[in-house]
Amino acid sequence: MLTTILCSCGDGTQKGRVGILLPSTETARWNLDGQYLWKDLSARGYAPVLAYANDNAEQQLTQLQEMVKDGCSYLVIAAVDSKVLLPDLAIAKAKGVRVIAYDRLLTDTEAVDCFISFDNYRIGRQMGLFLEEKLQLGTAPGPFYIELFGGDPADNNTALIYQGAMSVLGSYLDRKKLLVRSGEKALESIAIKNWSESGARERMNGLLKKFYSEGEILDAVLSMNDGMAMGIQASLTAHYPGRFPLITGQDCALPNIRSILAGKQAMSIFKDTRMLANKTVKVIELLEKGDHDFFRDLSTVPNRRRDVPVCFCPYLLVTAENCSNVLVKAGYYQPEQLQ
């Protein structure tokens, strides 16, 4: 059964139907992505169909099958688990459906025309550089204690963020300037399914009970997104008597911005999903026009089956010092929302 949140009705438009497949309504940013994509596609004359998968890969597969059956000419997909979709992506391609990987790369398939995202390797590196600066890892004697929290293991972005962060922090871990009391440093041991806030909270509860129950210091937590950062903060509030560690994040969700202003979270990454949605609609229009020069001139990323043309949108580091200026100036939040 297709779990459609919004579906354009009436006699359609001259430009056809666009299926939008997003992972979940549990994360605030995906709700906003859906709204922005719907608005921009409708304004450009397309008939959007929007579905959320409740972080269930099989449910998303069913949604994809229904959209192809119902005549969608384009699919915009932020996959729950790319490998589950592979056979039906091939079927869609054979029927002439154009596929855009939205924020999450579709791997191991030739049936993807373009990838639109933010540069997640650089975002991970930005997190690492932030912690390097704030802990003064280059000059302070240390050691400093850190715990690591990764995103969903099925999401290609998780590995990219991890690689970017380790390009900075790895040498300090090797030299024991940075120490992980839990010993959990490998990506498979720190990944949190579905980027879950509750999953991060539960894992942090376990770490605090086992490794920080007798006053041990925790200086930093590398959290790959804001949802997990909120779970980590909830655990620390309940079980950690010391000063809050430096906690990273990304997405600039409103609760996290308030947390940054309150001194509980150290930073986030502002990824303007309005820009991501707008770029997606422009790419769909270029695909429709057959503008091969545009795609030929793009850089590419490998997905293990082909080199996929990629459009990266810019991002900004947000801290307590600049968040009002960055986010209010961009029109992302109103001043009163940050109070």
C-alpha cells in the first residue's frame, strides 16, 4: 500500500508526475525537504507524489513500485537502503523513468541519472577541524577523551562523514592525543540504525554506565547529525555529572539551535534544503530538455557501478556566535524562534 502524504490531483500538468521517496517523518529535515520539493515542483508545472517510508526499506520499495506503475516519469529518492531498491530501479530505467538520488547516493546501480547532495566528506572533515580547534589538539598536551557516533550503516553518507572526520582526527587517535575509553572507533561499531535519536541515547547510556560512572572526563562527542546529538544530550543530562563535552551535529534543527545557544551542543552544519530542492527541480528540467552538456560538465562520484554526475550544494558551520546571523539572515528561522 502506497503511504502517500501528498498527491497532486486533477488532470495533471503538462510536465508529468514526479515521485518523491523520502525516508521518514521522524526527522524534522525530511518533513521540510518534502514541503520544499512539493512546492517547487508544483510551481514549475509538475505533478508531485510524495511518500515517506517510516525508515522501512521494504515499504519504500512498495512505494517505488506503485509510483512507476502509476506513471511517474521521474523519481527523486532518498533511500532507506539502496540495495533493497536495486531490481526495481533497473525496471524503472528500462521503462524510461529518470532517477535522481536525493542527498543519499544510490549505490551499485546504473539506474541513477544524477546525485544532488552536500559534500558529506567535507562536512565530516569540518566536524573534525572544529574539534581539533576547540580542543587545541595541535598544541595542548592532552590526552582528550572522545566518543564517536555514526549514522545509519546502510546510508552511504555515513561512511563519507566518517572518512572526512577521521582525515583530521585519525592522526590524533593514532598518537593517543585523542582517546576513546569505550574502544569503539570502527564505523561498524559506532553506527546507529536510521540515525535514530533514541538509538544514540541508548548507546550513550551504555557508554556512560560502563566507562564514565566514576567521574571520568568526556571532552567531546562526534555526532554525525542533530537527531543523534539530541539523544546524546538527553543521556548526558540524566547520567553525566560533569561539564558537557563538545558535541557536533548537522542539519540545524530548531531544538539543536536552541541547544547550541544554551551551551549544550557545540556546533551544527547548516544545509539549506530549500537550495537542495530547488536544484533538484532544475536538474529534472534539464533532464527533460535533454541538456547533455550540463551533465557532461559536472564532476562525478563512483557508486560502484558507474560514475554518477553530482551537484553539491554549499553548507555553513553554525555555532552560538554566528547562528542568529546565518540562519535568520538566510530566512531559515525567524528571530523569535531562536528565543
